[in-house]
Amino acid sequence: MTSGRPRTILVTGNMGYVGPAVVDHLRESVPGATLMGLDTGYFAHCLTGAAPLPERALDRQYFGDVRRTHPSLLEGVDAVVHLAAISNDPIGNAYDTVTLSVNHEATVRVARAAKAAGARSFVFASSCSIYGVSGETVATEDAPVRPLTPYARSKWLAEKDLEQVADDRFAVTSLRFATACGMSERLRLDLVLNDFVASAIASERITILSDGTPWRPLIHVRDMARAIEWAVGRGGDGGNFVAVNVGSDEWNYQIRDLAEAVSGAIRGVDVSLASTAAPDPRSYRVSFERYRELAPDHQPQVELRAAVGELAEGLTSMGFADTEFRASHLVRLVVLQDLRDRGLLNAQLEWINGNGYQDRG
């Protein structure tokens, strides 16, 4: 970021699962920065153990749709942390055209608008899911990509276009995150480790819905925030455009091993395969060597056992005991469907009778 200017960081999608950890970390690690948030508010009410409101750490909160970002919002912004997205495969499969519009087209428009407004840094939350299936190969950033879902394809298309936007005055960092996990002030249970811990707490049983063999790399939300801190501050170090896998080699797990790790940490939990269990085509092991080279001071710190224990403690403190949690508001697709059923969102996931951007700062 340029010197002599107020450090102003805009975090889009800050009211999601990862956003609270990112905002808290930036507030602590970039003292004196002006932090702003932009969010549609789909999940603003999905608070889990939050006291006080996570957005307390922001200087200003805006509500609005990234598909219609007004250029004035980006005036004076030095860095954009772009978390806003249709956030997983089930939602992407249900809303494929919306996923492309939000995750690809809107992402590139926001980046171009930020560049035109004078921003120096754009951090994009991408995904290791773009590798799709790596077989026995451990995927590096140079490996072929095989996105198997609308969500993964949208992330890959955004990356390709963002590379064209980057130049020596506008650094773009695409963080290909491993699968997120861990406790959050807006917890999601539609993530593999979080789902397993919730099942263990609610029913003392984990039922694996695939055959258990697929590989997944994982990363804790606080370690995602550490990576974002690095990306915001890197300037052009490493190149105008950097795409990097973010996670830890020690956190490449097969699904069945994750289930066993949870049952080992929480006593009395049985693990079984669903009667209809079938192979999951999405399977990828990932190399994080480049991230170790680029960001040696921002490496993941949370270990698997600690993540499981924190989740278990957080859920227990909430009085969580819902054996039907996959139909609850702790699953993002359920929240969106509920908003649609209540006539608040249309088929394009736009607020009906919305008023655009509203300053709440």
C-alpha cells in the first residue's frame, strides 16, 4: 500500500463465516487502519456465541450487493479483501448462474473499480477446490485445474481474469484456501470437520456420507485471517499477480481420517459409513510449499486437535443438541431457502424491495 495515505481496507462478505475472524485479526495486526465492511446481510442474523456484535471492530459497515458495487464506495480504499461469494458447492449447484455472476463477474468488476479508484491491493479468497481431483498427485499451483462444480469453476474463471487486471500499481493475490473449519461467531456446519464435530456432540455418532476415501486439505479460519494479513501487506513482493495454495501439508486428510480424529478427541463417538455411501469425485491433496516460501511468518498455527476441541467447546456452550442440524440455520443453503420462502429474496438471490447500499457506520 502507498505510504502517506490513511490505510483503509474494505472487507467484502464480512458477515459470513470467515469474515469475523478476518476483521478481528486485521484490527489487531494493522493498528490504525480504517476497516470497512460490505455485505448483503444474508447471514447477519446467524450469530453463534457472539457477544458483542462482530462488526464492532469495523469503522464502517455497508450493506449491499457486490453485483452492484457503486464506485464511490471504493474511493480512498487502499486494499480490498474480497470474501464475498456464493460460498459452497450445494449453493452453487442450486444457483449456478448466480454463482457465476457473483463469484466471477462481480469479483472482476469490483477489482477493476478498486484499481480505477486508486487501490493498490486486491486479495481474492479462492479455493483449492479448483483442482477437483488430483488422484495420487499432490497439486502444486502449476498443476492442471479440473473444477468439477459451478463454485469451483467460478473461482477459477475469476482468477484468470484477475491476472489480467493486475499490474505494477495494483497487486492481486489469489489465496487458494484449503477447506475452512473452526469455531466462528457466524458458525457454519456445512463444512466437513464442523459437520463431524456437530454430529459427535448432538448424536454421539458420525456418519460419513461418502466412502471416506476422498482427500481434503483443511485450514482454520484464524489461519485464513493470518494469510489475508500477509496478502494485504505484501505489495508487489512475489509478482503483480500471485496465486498460492494456503494451508498446511500436515492438514491434508482423507475424510475417514477426519472422522476418526473427531471420535478420538470426543469420547463415546461411533463412526460409520452411510448405507448409500459412494465415492466422491472431489478428491485432492495439495502442496503448500510455495506459501511457506512466500509467507514464512504467516504459517498456519492451529492444529487439528485444537480445532476439534474449540468447536466442541463452542457448540456445547451454545447448548447445541440438534440432531437435524443439516436442516437448520447453521447450514447456509437452508438460510437462503428460508429467505426465499418468506418472499425476501428473488431467484437471483437479490433482496426484494431492497434500497441498495446503506451506511451503518
